[in-house]
Amino acid sequence: MGEYENKDREEVYSKKVRAGKRTYFFDVKSTRSGDYYITVTESKKRMEDGVFVKHKIFLYKEDFEKFSEGLLDTVEYIKANQEVIERKYEDYNPAASSSPDIDFEI
């Protein structure tokens, strides 16, 4: 078992979302014991040198409900207090995002 054993976790599902200059990756991975967790990665190209910079968070299933509540509350706060203009990207598919709710039921 090396320092990078997390990178060897089995990838179960992956969703790539392009949003302007950023790309988000939502990956479901499996631990050795078979439990699923989510990694959310933001990838953005640095203008000064063209290097892709990535930021990643890990979200474990016992936190899904609290995380989704916090995210939805935060988004609703912004929508209620500031105009939000949704950008239409080239691969936007309204049928794929018919519900604004996030549901992490297991």
C-alpha cells in the first residue's frame, strides 16, 4: 500500500460537466470494502501558462443529506438576493437537468 492508494480506487460512474472555462467532474468511486463515495473535481486552465489546475473534494455517503441541504440552501440564498443569469453552454441539455433538486437518497 503506497502513498497514492486512493488513486487506485475503483471508478464506478463519472459525469463530466463543461461550464465555460471550467470543467467539473462528478465521480463515484468504491472503497476496498465496497462503499461508494463521490469526488467533485473542478478543472480550470490557467491563462498565464496553460496548465490545468484541479481542486477536489471528497463527499462520503453519510454526509450526502447535509451536503445537499447546505448546497441547496446556499443556491437559494443567492437566487433570492441577487439576479442569477443562467449561461447556455454548447452541450446544455435541458432534458438532462429537468429537476433543480439534488437528491442523494441511497
